[in-house]
Amino acid sequence: MTERALVFTDEREVTVEETEATDPGANEVTVDAHLSAISSGTELLVYRGQAPSGIAADSSLETLNGDLSFPLQYGYALVGTVVDAGGNVDDAWVDREVIAFHPHQTRFTSTTDCLTPLPPDIERRAGALFPSAETATNFLLDGAPKLGERVVVFGAGVIGLCTIRLLAEFPLDSLVVVEPRASRRDLAREFGADEAVPPADVDALFESVGDGHADLVYELSGRPDTLNDAIDVVGYDGRIVVGSWYGSKRSDLQLGGSFHRDRVDLISSQVSTIDPSLRGRWSKDRRTDTALDALRTIDHEALITDVIPFERAGDAYERLDEAPDGTIQVLLSYD
């Protein structure tokens, strides 16, 4: 029996290829896919050939055990139903809807370590956004926003908007979003931002607020040059959480100004791991539960702009690549 899988074959080339379907091993289950979300950050870097080929796709996930050179399968936000289980797996997994950290594929086998049960009160379409909510949760753990702080978020894509929604729950002095696209600035305000401005207006805005500096900045734009803007905005002993992954794009950092004397902290944040200082109290299971609660507060339908049949996956990537102004979250449908 054969199934179909999405394969990145070259720069800006994706194909849907047949793959052999296998029965689950003793410690595995078989999952039938319903929906999967395309990451407009990491996956577009892969699609555009901007991901460094010499590093592992994600060593923390058994489903992404290769590197980022072509050809490869990639993806980590799929919702499906368990249809079969191996002899060592609890039968309670069968017929359960799950969130799978697995590349785009119609049917596949996996251990349950790569699956998160989809709570019955969360819709499938929302479930496909769980990895984004989990990433946003990790950003807040790393940035540790505090009472009365001035916070700035650069970038209002899916990850940025999820982060904004969670930050809006905090008793901050202000939450400002910097985003070039007007439609996304509007959505950022709906998600709880106090202000949403284009990049050209951010300096003028902060000159009129307090001492003119932010306490905490999130760089989520995916553009390396934005790091310099983040350094300009943050104040003495401020923190900058770098959530963007730039792939092979280089950052020309300008560190000769206020950065050195102001003791600015650049914090690398990535969802594969939890901050070492928190691991005594925070496990990945605890973070999963927290992220699921966060997902319940996020208006997923406001983020989903396109649902495209899996067989036309190439159209989905072209749309994200060539028409970003009208596109936020694209889903692939397998039904």
C-alpha cells in the first residue's frame, strides 16, 4: 500500500510523491492526516533554499532525523487520527485525534512520543496551530515579562501574533508591535497590542513614551537587519529575545553604539529546548499543557487565510512566497 508525502526537491520546488506505507511496529501507531500547517518561517527558508544544509533538521524530533539538504521532507504541525496501534501501545490511542510533529504526509507511523492528544474542546484547525502556540509559550518563558514593563514585538506573522496574544494577558505598561503590513498591524491590535506601527514610526513613538526605551523586545520578523532596530529600541539592561531563525541569511549587527555600554542581553530562544534555568520546574509536558491553554485563547480563524488541498501543495508555497501581504497561515487539507 502506498501513501503520499510532500518532498522539497530543490529551491522553490516541491512535489507530492508516493511512499510505501508500513504497518506500525510494536511501539508505534499509524496516523491518518486531516490537516497540516505550513510554517511561513522555517519552511519558507527550506523552500527558498535559504536553510543551511549542513545542520540537522531537528535533533529533538525523531520524525525530522535528517539534515536540511535537498531532497527532504519537512513539517511539524499536522492533525490526524490514530487508526492502528502496535502490540505494546495502549488501545486507548486508537481513534484518538492527535497533533503530530511530523512532515506533511497522508498516512504515517510514529511513536506516541511525537504525538499530543488533541483535547476534545479544541478544533482540528486550531490544533494545527499548536506548534505556534507552543513556540509563543517558550518565548514568554525565555523573556519573562514583568509587571509594568514596556514590551515591543517586531513581526506580526503567525508566531508574532500568537506571542502578542499571550503578552496581552500580562499587566504591562505597554505592548507595541512593529510590522510593515497594515493588515497585520490591524490584527495585532485585535490580539491585544496597545500600538501597532510600521518600522519607520517606531523611533518617534518611543521618544514620546517614558525614557524612550523598551524593557523587553521580541525579534520575530525573520529579517536579520531588524536586530539593529531591536537594539536601538531597548534600554539599559534590557532583554532582546531572538525568536527568528535566519537560516543562511547573515545579520550585519551594529554593536558599536549603545549595545555595549547598556549591557543589553541577546537571548536565543528555540522551542526544541527549555531554558536550562527552568528545567528543574518546567518539563516539556508542563509546557505542552500551558501551550494548549494558550491555544484556547488565540483566535485561530483570524490567522487562517488559506486552506489548500494537499495535492496542490506547490500552490500553497507559491502563495506564501509570492503573496505575503494577503496570506498569514496556510493549511493543507487531506480530506
